[in-house]
Amino acid sequence: MSGSPWRGRPADTALVLAVGLVALVGLVVQSRGIDTAAEWAALPVVLASSAALYARRRHPVPVGVLALAAVGAYGALLHKPGPIMLVFVVALYTVVDEGHLRVAVGLGLASVIAFAVADSYNRSPDTMNGATLLHAGWLVAVIVGVTRNRRAYLAEARARAEAATQRMEEEARRRATEERLRIARDLHDVLGHHLSMINVQASAALHRPDAARSEQALTAIKEASKETLRELRTALGTLRQDDAASVVPAPGLHRLDDLITTVGRSEVDIRTEFAEVGALPPEVDLAVYRIVQEALTNVTRHAGATTAVVRVRSDSGDVLVEVEDDGTGAPGAPGSGILGMHERARALGGSLTTGTRPDGGFRVRARLPLRPRPSPASEPA
């Protein structure tokens, strides 16, 4: 049986020696010494069939046939069965264990016939052939027992394989879902932020139709559209693994100044308070940028604010991100932007809170671990 401890050269060698010794000693004891020509002829039969067991795993059927022939030769020479049957039993066990059940049944029937013929030489007319029946029952027990064990083992192996396949499929589905959510968040952040900037600038130009304002708005729209194309290329680049060299590096802390400059063109005065936080892991660096980006998008779209403050600093192994404004916009029900910020923080093992400030305005505060920890499996993705 696959997975049996009786595998390998040391086990095969030990088995050959043990079976060969039993068969040889049995021959000597049964014959009370090796004196006749028939007994000397039976000796190499015992040794050769015992040695053949060494190849029983690689060639189970030939070894089984050889063992059966050895049993027949032994009976023909000495006119009685003997301990050489142990060689055949081991060979038959291996044939069943390797899955050749029909061959094993044929070998078993042939051995019963050979055993009956050999045993008939020593049976008196008034004696039942009980030894033959005992031999037949023994072989049936071997075949049935090994077959049952093998079927149980194969059933267990199939169950394990199916369970492993199911786990792999579930893991693949989970990863695919997480990847879709990540891409959806990136696309929402990129399109929502920059299209909001374009909309704000276009509205301002339409409401104040003067040359200077129009030029400023068109410049802002140009920069916003350029940045949109750049970040779309970054977001979609992960879907093109064969063209990784052309993917633009993901934004992070190093791009916050450009982001704030772009948002500042919408007539919101943005102040920054950045403390030294050192190099961040790529996923944390991107999350900081996206949270600030989405928070500032909400400031320009919904808050009606004139000033905003962006703070980034380290705190006890975490990085803290805060965006506050002086607007009067009501928070309302969380939209996909706020939900996306929560998902980003939770995916890294961090947290995010949003709400109105005591003195007016709105605040977004995120705490992200510098060593990201996966969120618990029980939390919704």
C-alpha cells in the first residue's frame, strides 16, 4: 500500500532475509535434513524464490508468478506443501497491494489447486483434505483483507486530494475577490479625485468667464487629466504582467506635495504638517496617499471648505494620517469613497475613523501599522 513503512531497499532486504530464513529452516526441519536429490533440488527453489521478493514492488506480477511456480516445483519435488508457502503469501500480498486484484485471485486459485495436488500424496483414503481448505481460507483472508485496506486507503487519499483541491479553489476565489476589490478602489480613487478636480475647475471657469481665470482653469484641467492618465496606467498595469517594465511606480508620500498642489487650485487653502516617518512599506505608502487623496476629494466636492490640514506622522510603530477641514458639509451616509478608505486601512490591519469636529468641519483619521497585518478572516472584505 502506498505510504506503507515497508518500503525502500533496507525493508526489502530485511524481508528477503527473514522470509528466506524461515523457508530454509522449514525445509530442513520438514525433511529432517537435506539428504535426497529432491531435497537438494528444492533448496535452490527456496533460495531463488525468496531472493525474488526483493523486486516485488517494482515487478509485483512476475514475482507473484515466480513464487507460484516455486510452490508448484517444491510440491512436485517433495510431494507435500512446505514453508515455501510464506514466499507466495508475501508475493500475493504485494500483488493485491499494488492494485492487481484479478491477477491475485488467479494466482490464489492456482496455488490452492497446486496445494491440493501436493497434499493428496500424503492423504489417506479416509482422511478429509482439511489442510487444503485451511490454505484456501488463508489466501482468501489475505486477498480480502489487503483489498479492504487498500480501498480504505485510496478513499482516504481521494478525500484528502478533493479537500486540498477545494481549499486551493477557495483560496484562488478569495485572492481574485481581493484583487477585484483592490482594483475597484484604485479606479474609484483615481477617477473620482481627478474628475472631481476637472469638474470644479470647469465650473469655476464657467462662473467667472475672464481670460486669467479660464487660463488657470484650463491649466489645472490639463494637469488633472495628465495625472488621471498616469494613475490609470498604474492601476491597470497590474493586469499586464507581461509588460511590467512599462508600469509606472505607484504613488506614495513622495507624491503628496504634487497632490496638494493640484487640489489647491480649487481655491481650498491646504496646509501640511508632515513629520519624518522614514521609508514605508509599499502597501502602506500607497494607502497613505490614497486616503489623503480621497479625503481631499471629499473636501472639494462636498464640504464647502476654504481651508484644510493634512497631517502625517509616526506614532508607536504606526503611521497616523489626518485630514481636517472647516467645511459645513454634512457627512451623510458613507459613500464608496469612505468605504474604500476603511477597506484600505483594515486590509493592512489598521483602522480609520471619520466624523465632524467639535468646532466645526470634518475629520478623517487613519492609523496604519508600519508592519502590515492581514485583517481577520471574519471581517468583511
